[in-house]
Amino acid sequence: MRLGLACDGGPPPAALIDVLGAAGLPVAAMAGADPPALIQAEGDSWALAPGADVLTACLRGALDVAIVGKDLLLERRPGVFELLDLRVCLDHLVYAGVAGNGRGEPPRLRVATPYPGCTWRYFAGAGRQVEPIAFRVTALAPALGLADGVVDLHSRIAQEAPELVVREEIAACSLRLVAGRAARTLCAGRLEDLVERLRSVLEGS
Amino acid sequence: MIPEGMRDVLPPESGQLRAIETALSRRFEAYGYGEVRTPWLEYAETLEVADDDTLEAGYRIHDQQGNQLMLRTDMTVPVARLAAARFQDKPLPLRFYYVAPSIRPWAPQRSQDGEFVQAGAELLGLRSPQADAECVALLCDGLTALGVRGFRVALGTVAYYTALVDSLGLVDDDRGKLLEALADRDYPLLESIAGKADVSDDALKALWRTLELSGTRDGLAQARKLASSDAMKEAIEHLVEVRDLVAEAGFGDAVVFDFGLLQDLSYYSGTIFEAYAPGVGLPIASGGRYDGLLGRFDWDIPGVGFAIALDRLQEALEEAGAVPAAAPATLVFAGGLEEPARAGELRRAGWAVAAVPEDADVATRPLLRRQGLSYALDMAGGDILTGGWREILRALEHR
């Protein structure tokens, strides 16, 4: 089977390696890897690459399964099958703004975000007008006067822009096991084993 | 420059595509399907009866009278329109096939060209599992005839999972969220909604196991165990009958049950299926039963059909090393333009001949060149044969 691990800016997180290891997967080869990397282990190949790329490869059948963040799945809505919540790398997608500017919400919110699709759906779904502004590192956007607020992962905001105040939680995020549409049919047996092993680790913990 | 998502098809790929299209057409005709061709443009209101999300993005234009027209986004709806308009007095069933392009605005995630060719078949007027089975078998037959190896057809039913969700007895709000999660293929979310809605733990576990994987060892047994209503039992037995009939037709190995199979088109009403081939991430073909669709054109008859996406099929054939040969190699005849009769003689002997002027600078093989009164024949990899016209003809006959 061909598996992909989302590694954005570093090796796979230790908590994920722990879960995979407990499920009997060959993690020794991966722990010290330097992404992007392609690792062969026990007859499987593991691709360590940025989440967005891993997801694309999975969707197009170049990978059978992938472990990626829920934030990415929410943004891309890629039509892969989300099989399991691995409950590691817990985080929240939040809407945060500048503290106490005294003015109410403007009629049309300008929101800087790496997640423009999510942002649109969240605000428009609640009947609020929003202008999502695609922005990779959101920390500076409010200070630049570019946006009224940001939608980003809570951990990122806390680290890069602690002066921003979280106003709303949009969704809980964690790493998820997903399968491509073809893999779901063509590797069903292997996939069932994998889900079963990971599930028993999660339920035991 | 051409618009985003569009492409040109060049030789030899165009020849390979033609060979694929011809081979599939022969299979469709072998089952008694007749070819239909429908116009590129339909009235927007005609296509809109399908109530399909993909239409939202379709290309629209206005004619001189101000009517809104639309470039077709698939072929099933035009075929339904055509059948209801022109065949109401004909005996059922009706069998139509098409090999035709449709067009949708390009989206890079969808991994499909903006203009895409589909080869499809529609069987109208039969509600039985036998009709579903014929379509699945025809699909398998076509893929096998072309040499696609290791493909699988996932067989599911809309009737089962909607009944399953109904059987959980959720309030409308939860039910809506659940169906949405199902459409997004987000099983952890399903689990949490059902968890909050107080569905019994056992029922829940069994439910997700049934939905989350396709073709697993005990999928059918699980599905039967979960079937709490007559509608669900009927849906399962209908599908089992389809599978058995497809097996009788000789394609049992290719078919797997998938009770979690979902289709993006909203007009499907019963059996649905998707074909997957190694190396291609998205389905190479998909189809299903759409019993309500013709009713929207005032002819309430059932229908079932499928469409093969030729670009993805081509990928699968490349993966399997089974791309059909395009036309035979072209013999370039330098001097053939000056001697049309002799070029014609070669063509009647079965050669594809590209005639160029005698002094043309040509590097491709095979090459035939007139040299004064004699000819030089240069086949790829062989010696150059020089001689009179009769000698050359004889040599070419033995190739």
C-alpha cells in the first residue's frame, strides 16, 4: 500500500509516530526522516510531504491513504473518504480579531486566512457577509489594516499573534486518516486491517 | 492560447482515442444499443430539471430571442429529454448509447478536462434487477474487451443508506447534518452526530463499519444484520440479485458490494455503481438507476445507465500497457505528389500514404523515394531497397 503523511515544515509529529507505532506500523524508518521523503518499509511506501500535496496525490490515486489535518479537509472538501480521527495534533480553527476596538462588527467582515473556502462557508452559513482574503501567514494582516480579523489555527495565532483575541470557534481539528476513492474499492482488505489496528489503539488509550 | 482546462488532441493519441471509442461502440451495439447524438446546446430549463449541483457552474449563453441556452454538462439528461420527446409511442425497453463530449468549467481538483468525452449507455423502461445487471455486465464487458486489467466495480444503492439514516429515528436537524456528513464522506463527524443523538452503541458501530469500507469480507452480512426495515431488506436483495446476474454473465470477480457508495448526481434513485482501475484515483466509469428522471419530462418510466470517462479510461489502459494501436504507420512517398496514380495503388494495397514532393527533405521512416526511373524504399531499421515499381510493390506486400 502507498501511504502519505502530512509533514508541514518538519518531521512527522511525535504523537502521531506513537499511535502508528502502537498499531504496529514501521515507524522506526520515519521518525528521523527529513521531508519531503519517500520511504520503503515492509513492502509499503510512505510519502512524507506537505499536507496539501499528500491530499492531492491521494485524490488522484498516486497514494492509497493519507494522514492529513482536518483543517485541510474542511478547506478543500476533496471527496476523499475520511475514515478515522487519530486524535493527535488537536487544534481549533478559530476566528480571531484585535482586542477591544470598541466598534461593532462591520457590515462586511474582511478576514485574512489561509482557509478562504472555510471562512466563506462559516460566515455565509450564518448569514454574515464576509470577504475572505487569501493570506498565508495571517499574523500581520490586522496590524496592516488589511483585515478586521483572521481565521486560522488557534495554535498558530497563539504563537505568532498572541495579541489577537479568539472570538469564535469554527471547528475542531486533528489528524485524520483518509482514503482515496479508488483505494477504498481496490485495497479494501488492507484498508480494513489498517483501520482496525488504529482503531483498537485509539480505543485502548 | 486556449481557455483554461481545454486541450487539443494530436496524433497518435487521437487515433488511440478513436480506436477506444470504436471498440466501445461495437460492445454497445452487440447488446442492441443504438447510437444517439444530441445537440451541444439545450435550453437551460431542460438541463435544470435534473436538479444537479454540477449544473450551477455550467456555461450559459443567450440566443437572439433571449432564451437561455446551456452547453450540456452530461449526456444522461439530454438522452432522457430525447426519449420522452420522441419515443413515447415506441415499445419498451429502449436502448441508447452515445460517445460524446460534454463540458463543465474546469476545476483543478476534479482532475478532469473542462471538455470530456464519455461513452455511455442508457436502458429505459425496465425496473428490474436484470436491467441493472445488464448495464453492469455491459460496462465490465467493454472494459474487459479493451484490456483494462484488475478493475473493480463497486455496487451500492441509494435506497439502502437513505433508509439506514431514516431508521435511526433522528430529528430533522440531526438527520440533515448526518446526510451532509455522509455527502462529505466524513465518518468521524457521522459518528459524533449519531453519538449525541443517542443512537445505540451497537447499531452505531455496525453502521459505520458498513458504510466506511467497500467490498470487505463481511460487508453484505453486516448490511443484512442492520436491515431493520422492509425498504432496506428489499434494497439489499435487489443488489444481491444484480450481483448474481453479473456473475452469471461472467464478471463475478469484478464486482464488490459497497453499501457506503455515494454518487454526486442527485437524480440517482436505486442501484448505483462505480468502476475503478489500478493507477487511476477517480472512477473510470459510474452509473446507476434514475427512476424519477424521465418523469420530469412527463414520461414516467424507469431508467438505468452509466458513462465511461474516456480520459480516465485512457490512463487505465496506459497503466495496463493496453493502449490500442492507432492507425498503421504512414508510408511517406517522396515523389508521390507527382505520381498520384502510384500513390493510389499503394493505398489500395492497404498502406496509409503521405505524398510529398520528390525533393522533400524527409527524415521519417518508412520512406519511399522516387529516384529518376527507380525507387528507394527505406523501412525503419532495415536496408534500403532500390528497384523498379513492381519490385517495390512486391517488397511492400511482404511487410
